[in-house]
Amino acid sequence: MPELIREVKEESKKEILKRISAHSHIRGLGLDEKGEPIFIADGLVGQLEARKAAGIVVKMIREGKLAGRGILFVGPPGSGKTALAIAIARELGQDTPFVMLSGAELYSAEVKKTEVLMRAVRRAIGIRIKEIRRVYEGAVKEIKFVMTRHPFNPYVKVPKAARITLATRDEEKTLEVSQEIALQLIDLNVRRGDLIWIDADTGTVHKVGRVRGIEKARYYDVEAYRVYRELPKGRVFKEREIVRTITLHDIDEAFAAQRRAITVSVFGFEAAEREIDPEIRKEADEYARKLLQSGHAELVPGVLFIDDVHMLDIEAFSFLSRVMESEFSPIIIMATNRGITRIRGTDIESPHGVPLDVLDRLLIIPVRPYTPEEMREIIKIRADEEDVELTEDALDALVKIAQERSLRYAVQLMQPAKIIASRRGSKAVTAKDIEEVAKLFVDVKQSVEYARKWEQLFLK
């Protein structure tokens, strides 16, 4: 069964090629040893009160004093609510599962709302397992991708393969890796100086930190990545004890796949199955209990983050209330930017669109808008993360745009501006590049004003 679980988990990782995440630079809450927030630390900027409150939440979680309760972040769009939720998960451990769900997603799925929520809940509960694995481990000295056109979109390129050179203190080895591994390398944003290991049997890539002193690797005086490791000793290819974290949903999928295989072998066809049978989940829970009781595994409660929680209806809130009291429950963090609004599925208005009995279970943390100084530092961090070199005047222009329009819009302009700069032969983005892309790509307010000019020509 463990091998089956591993196969299901690895297949799920090959489905989608993701871009650099808007929050890939976040490594924790950036608190000192007394729990006080540092202005710029671990990829976070400002929000000192909210980060201090989140630090108290982390301490409560570690001491087992948050059972039956959740967290609610309240603040305007673009104020860092998602970033804080991710930071809480990072503080709890690098292998802590983090699952993000938007309230609106429940109404666009082909399965029941409660099934979508159940899958999200079980993805957010991890089982940490120790085992001996054959791996390739080392610091990345060189990495190159062989790109090809996307099979469904000729304007998009995806990796076909990759060549990566790993080094230890005693050996250096160059590996030719397949498309599946190349996709993981991009997904994890692996670059020179990163310490990684690749499972020789499954091809799973794990990024565990950074190593200083690697030739041509780029380092920063202020860097979001907090984990620096020593260059490992010995050979690149080795056997080592690996600590893996799977989720309850991985176990569910493994048992479901096993049942489908039995159905095919007996009846010669595979029945369409959109939802996981509750009996399968009971078997998965029993298997998880045996792993935990044997001492070879431990439970890792993860974070389930539900954005736009005011979009949930009364049925979904009832389900979440039961989850908070269940044996296997993740840390539930919600976020909203609404005040008094109607609870979906009812005619009742409530604070944040959340039923009062659920609100009674939540610790509410306010999140305020960013100051210009904080916006400047956030833009600098995002520029480093996305490898965009900004001149001082370009940085000033982006801060001004962030103040007048939105921080998200300002950050989105960086990559188009980099392309404009490269076309004129410059590596650095200037204020003129920012001004040019701001004319080509408008923000929401501008697009609405533009559309209103033409509304009178539309059929009513």
C-alpha cells in the first residue's frame, strides 16, 4: 500500500505546470525569539500587529490549544491575508500541508460542495513517514531546460527535459532528467545554489534549502529564503533516511485506485467515480491510525485556507463546524474583505457573511492596508523573486502606481516592463518602461471607465 500511495501522489504532481507563485518568497512570520515581528523578515513586510497575533496562534497550535477553533483574517484586498496564512503554515514546518480554497470554487465543481470541502480538509492533514530511500542529493551548480511547444497552446513553451549538475564536497554529477522531473524543478523554482534531492525510484524532487558559495549562484543581502545548509559530504547518489509527508487525501486516492483496479480485473471495466466512497475513507482512516500507532509515522495537522469565506453557504459552514470538532482536523484559516453581508443560502445578514455560531469559534485578526514604505519593500522582494532588475526611478514609479491603483497591479507590471526593457537592449527596467506598460495594460478602474464609454452603444 505505501508504494501505491506514492504512485498516486507522484501522478498528481505531474498534472499542471505552475508559474512562480505570488507568495513563493514567504518562509515564515519573521518573528524574533520573543515573538516580536521584524519589519522585513522571511519574505514579509510590515503588518506588525497581524504577524504578532499570528505568532501567538502558532504557539497555541503547537501547544494543542486551538482545537475546535479557527482563524479569520479581515482586511481589504491586497493587504496580505493569504501571505499571513502561508506564513503560519511555514512556521509550523516546511512539510506542513497548505491547501488554499476560494469560497466561489464550491459552486463550479462537478461534485457536491461537501465533497470539495472534504477533499480540501483531507489534503490539509499530513502523515509524516520515515523510510530508507535511494536518492541523488547535492547543491545545484548548473541547471538548463530543454523547452518545447505546449501540445495545446502554440504560444506557450513547456520543458521537454532538463540537465542538472549536483555537487557535494566529494563529488560532482550531471544528470539528464525527464519532463516530469523538469516540471517539478520549475514548480519549485530550483536555481543555482539550492540544495535538493531527487528520489531515484519515483523521480520526486525535494528542495530543502540554500548553500552559500556556489559559483554563479545569485545571493542577496536581504533574501526571503531563511534556510541555509552546509554542502553535504559523500557521493551524490546514496541511501539515506527520508522523512516524507503524505496526506489523508493521498491515502484516500490510493485505496480508491486499488478498488478501481479490482473492479477492472473482475468486471473488465472501470466505473466512473466522481466522489470517494465514505467506506473508502473509513479504510484510509484505519490505515492512518495503524501507521501512527506503530510509531513509524506521526500526524501533521496542516492549514486549510479558505479565501472569500463570505461566498460559502449555510451548508458549507455546517460542514466546517463538524470538521473543527473531528478527530482528524486541520487548522482552518478563513479570510474576507466584507463587513455585514447576507449568509448565502439564507435571508439572514451577519458579520462577514459568517453564521454567528461559527464566528464564536474564530479568533479574528484585522489586516490593514500597506503603507508606501511597505509597498516599496514588497515590490523589491517580488522583483528579486521574479528576477526583474529595477532602477530607482522604476521602483518609485511602481510605488506610486501601487498607491494610486493597487499593489497587485503594480507587481503585475514588472514582467511586461522587463520584456519592454529587453527589446531596447537593457537588463534594467526604467520608469519609462513602467509608463509604457501602464498604457498597454490598464487596471480594473480604468477598464471599467473605458467600457462605460461604449455602454450606450450596447443593446439593453
